[in-house]
Amino acid sequence: LRTPQFYVLYAMMLMMGIGGLMVTAQVGSVADTLGISRIAFTTALTINPIANGSGRIFWGWISDHVGRERTMIIAFSIQAVALVSVLKLGHQSPVWFIVCLAIVFFTWGEIYSLFPAASADFFGARNASSNYSFLYSAKGTASILAGGLAAQLFEKTGTWTVVFYGSATLAFLAAI
């Protein structure tokens, strides 16, 4: 907590957590708004945890080979594009909706493999668990902001555009 690196990592995890948790909390409402059928919605709900879990393994493996920071830049940038794609392509067909959501979850789950590893890289393996516990509190903060704020923004604007573009902007900032 005495280093600036912790607060940068915390801000990055918070920004990435907001997008993923927002989609998790609002995917049903988004599907309804985009006119997605129940079959496509159910398919997306089935695929999303698989994409999320496999993303954790994949991005962790990638980060072991190209480095944590490079992996974060790549994954977070893809997340930003995927969030925008849910709205841009998701309304065109059920397949696009499913694919775009799967990419969102594939590039969101990685925060749970990259940030513990980055914490250990920066602060050492000796206190990795206790240090990561402080960093993990970003998920709690993100959960407070993501679902409720997204719903309020949708109610005020009548569109998911602000929510998804805002989350994409946060992912892009985290990549930077």
C-alpha cells in the first residue's frame, strides 16, 4: 500500500472489473433491448462461463511467455473492442451477440490470473496472498459501481451505448 504501483494496479483492476461485472449483471436486459431470442440468450449464458474460465488459463499462459504488461495491453484492448462490438454487432444477429459476449468474458476473466501474478511480480512471492487480498478488493468496489450504475445510466438515457462505451473507455485506459 506504500507504493504507487499498487494504486496503478488497483485502478486498472477496478476499471476492468467494472466492464465485466456490468455485462454480467445486465446481460439479460441488454439481450431484451437488442431483441435477442431466449435461445440465443441461453446459449450465451452457457458459453460465457466457459469463455471466462478458459480466458483465465489462456491469458495467464500468454503472460508467462510475453510478460504481464504486454498481455494486459493486448487483453484489455480486445476487451474494449469487444464491449463496443456487443452493441455494434450484437443486434445484427444472435450469432454475433453470442460471439461478442464470449469475447467480452474471455478477455475479462484474465484479470483473475494476471493481477495476482503482477502483484507477485511487483511485490514478491513472499507476501503475494496478503498483497493480492488488498488488490482483490477492487472487485468489490467494481461490483458496487457496475451493476447499479449501469442500470441507472440505462434508465436515464434509454440506451446501453453510454454504459458499454464507458466500460470500453475504462478498459482502454487500463490498457494504456
